Amino acid sequence: MCTWAHRVARSPARERPIPAWQRACGAPCPRPLRTDDQPEGIGPGKLTRPERTKVRKGNQIAWFCAHVAWYCLERGVWFAIKNPTNSILWKLPAYQELLQDSRVTAVDFHACMFGSKRDKKTTFVTNCGALEILRQKCDGSHEHAPWGLHWHKGWQFATEEECEYPKELCNAVAAAVAGAPKLPRPGAAPVRRKQKSRPGPLQTATGAAVGRQSKTHRHKQAIPVYKSRSPSTRQARRSELLIVLTY
């Protein structure tokens, strides 16, 4: 079993600067709601009400995923939390504490090495060592699509096109997790497997005494089917035989 959290919250993402000519054409220019010094959100007096709501919801989702990660660690379950490598999410106190655990590691890689159109730097914070196979940097053997804004029935950020996992990345993650060994539960007793053994001669003899015959050891039946026969039954069968012979 593996618990997966994809793009925990959008507000911790760092905003890319918008060129002046695009701003002049009416392109949206969202301002940053967090900083490295204030990863949980800038001062409340500097945010509008919708911005405060966005930051609060982002913090709640981020804290929830961190608690799920600790829950998985306590119960021996794989987990992975994905966000951009330079995301301010990793500077939240909950994730700083999580990354200090020796069982947790941050796997950094370029998404373009797994089918993405752009050289997006991505990080998986996980306790699954098998995901280390994803730690790859761009080798420069392919071209990258541009970042920024473009017009297609409205202004669209290039980051929105990178939300979905490419098929190659999905296959790599599935293969890594499927081949990972199962985590033992902390404090759980080792599972004892019941060994199957063939019964010995003494056991088969005891079973034969109560009417159970072994497939491998055949014994003489201890008690006959008929303990005794009455004389009347013997005489009746003899008379039947004589009648048949003299007919």
C-alpha cells in the first residue's frame, strides 16, 4: 500500500515574473502570498480577504498531508508527497520536521526525463527508497517547451499544462512501488508461518485406531465393521444358498 499526495497546495508555489508587454495586454499578474521568511503567508494586513482564504486553505491541506505522512510512518505504510523542488511548501515547519526523520528522503528529478514537455524540477518527499530510481537530471538530449504565459482562448500559464503526470512517469512510479519490499509495522511481532508437515507412523496409527486412514501409511483396521453376527443371520443366508442350488 502507498499513500500519494500530488501538488499539495498551489499558494506555496513561487510565481514566475510576467513580462511587461504581457501585463500591458491584460495578462494576469498574481502577487506572491508567501515568502521564504513567511512560508505560512505574509502578514494578514497585507492580504485581501480572498487571498487570506486561499492561504488558509493551502495551509490546511499542507498540514493534513504532513499528518498523513506521520501516520504512515507510524504504521509502516509507504507515502509520497509531490511538489515543485523550489516550492515554499518544503519550508513549512511541518515539512521541515518531517524531512529531519531518518526514514524520509527528498527525491529530486527533472520531469522532462519522464515524458514532460518542460524541464520542471520536481521533488517527491517519501519514505519509499525504491523511488530513488527517479533521481535523474536533464541530460540535454531533448528540447523543452517554453515557460510563462500564452494565449489560447484566454491567458493560460504553462505550469497548468504540467499538472498531469506523463505516462512515462506513472509507469516508473508504479514499477518502483510495486517492486518495493513491504514495510514492517513498528513494534509488530514477526509473522509466524504455519509449517506443513506429514504425519509420522505414530500419528497415523493413532488416527487409524479411531477410523482415520492416512494416504501414505495404511494400517490394519483396528475394529472390524461387524463385531459379531447372530446365528439367525447365518442360518438365513445358508438357507437362501440351498434354495438357489436346488432350484
